Amino acid sequence: MHQSIRALKIFYYITSLLLLSLLLESCSPKSDKELGLLKTAKGDAYELILVMDTVKWKGKLGDAVKDIFMEDIKGLPQAEPMFTVRHINPVAFNGFLREHKNIVIVTTFDERTAGSQKLKEFFTPESIKKVREDDELFMLRQTDEFAKGQVVLSLFSKDEATLIKHLKESKTRIQDIMVETERKRMEASLFKARKKELEAALKKSSDIELMIPEGYKLAKEEKDFIWLRYPEYDLDKNILIYYKDYQSQNEFNEDSIMAWREKIMSTYTRDPENPDVYVSIQTIAPVNQRKISISGKYAIETRGLWRLKGRYRGGPFLSYVFADEESGRIYYAEGFAYAPGGSKRQHIRELEVILKKFVAQ
């Protein structure tokens, strides 16, 4: 009975969103889109234009929005936000700003400020009426509104209190929408040029299907271990994959994973000339773990800091532990980066794309 009611609610919500989308489309400037004249969207990765009334941006609603998009990424050595946010007053939202890759529009329909009134132009009277009647409608994702390859996420409600409630309850969901958008863009860019000969060699030797972007080199290969490196003068990105026969669910416990990592690193990453030096854990900050699903596969994601034991060198790492039923293996796959003095966000995001593609296969 409860499942039937929940299914009906989901059906009603999806139907309402489709109707709202149609209502919104009737007022959007579609002539360029219909004529195929849209320009290509611009902007840096993980940068977004946040269109919101300035008064609300400085108030409680602005705080709720900042908590979503400007939250620090876990597992980095210095504070770096999830997104680079450029707040724009609605009155100034025109011209090239509308051609950005990521646009987030935030408004409520209970204000009469100049900014709030300007944002009402993006909604038809019918859509505003529907939102006021249905508290469950608060978010709509649209593509190619003002430019090709663009995503516009609208967050709205009848009043501020209702919207703040939705933003707090749906924080992770909203973050995931924009992160997944950027992940797909980065995936397309990363895998334009690939090391297909190396991919084929690893498939033959270890039965591992890994998409390897240009620039990575095979640093080490053992019967159960692979190490790839992307070395540059001031940057070193690494991917490690270790596998063994799956034994029990206990291997997914946090302590088991960290003990397994230490054993892998101490075995395979030691410096031949200085055996006491290997990739270990930086204990100044705790690791962050969470259970996730990647293409239906259960996995444990771990984020934290690594250090080169015996040396003043370290940075962020990201890992996934997952089991493969077909092969009967359990995998430990990690990416870690060394980029002294610079931002680490982009590098760890790239490693995340490569690792998640591997887990998903």
C-alpha cells in the first residue's frame, strides 16, 4: 500500500515537472534555438553563474544556496569549493553571461524587489500559479536554453521558507545534478585521445578494461597490480589498481579498506633506492568514506590525504573498493595527485572520472 502511494507521488511529481517545463518553454527566447543559431556555451569547469536577487543572496536563502554550491570538497589539503560561483544580479543577467555552460537561477514568487520581478520573466503566469499551488515543485533542469551544451538549473518556490526547506532536504541531490553534468563534459574531453595500445595490453595481461587518457604511462605492472602515472614538471597524477579474489563483505569495512590500502602501498610503491619511502596516509586529517552506487555496482568511496613516508611530499587521494561478480574479484582503485602550491580540485576530478569509468564497466 505504501509503495503504491509512493509510486503515485513520484508519477504526479514527474508529470507536474513535465507540465511546468512546457509552460516555461512558452516564454523562453526560442527563436535562435529553433533557427539553429545558438552559440556554443563557454566557461571553466565547475564554474557557474548564480542568478539571484542581491537582497536574497545576502540573506538566509543565499546562505542555503552557498551551502550547496560552495561547500568545500572533502579530502583536499586546502579549502576548495565544490564550484566557483559568480553571483549575478538578475537585472545584469544578459549578453555573454547567458552563454555560460552552467547557470543556476534562484527565485521565489513572494517578493517585489527589482531582481525578483526580473526573474519572473523566465516563468509564465501559468507556471507561477502551478508552483504556488504545489509545494513539491521547486526544481527544473533544462539544456541549451541560451547556448549549445548549456545546463540551466532553476530553483524556485512560492516563498523563501518553502524553498529553503527544499534546498536543505535536497542538498546532495542538487549537488549531484551539477557534478554529473560536469563529469560528463570532462569525460568527453579526457577520452578524446587515448592510449589504446596500453589499454589492449592491460586487457590481455590482467583482464582489466581501463580507458586511459593520453599522457599516462605504465609505471609498474605485477600479476595483481597496475600503476599508471602522468608526470609533468609541477604535476604528478597517479592511478593504482589492485585486485584479489573476493572473500567476504567484511572487506568493505572502513578499517579493512585502510589496512588493505597500507598493505598495497607498502608492497608496491616503495622507492627501490630508499625502501623506507612509500605512499602512506597523511594522518593530520581524517579520511571520508561513503557508500555509493556506480552503474548499479556497490562501492565504497574514500577521500583523504596521502604522504610520501620519509619525505615532505603529499596531496589528495580518491579510491573505490568494489566487487565484480563475473570475475569473482574485489578491486582497490585509487587516484592520487601531487600539485604543490596549486589548486587540486581539477586534478582530483579528472582522476574521479577515470576511476568511475573503470568501476562502471
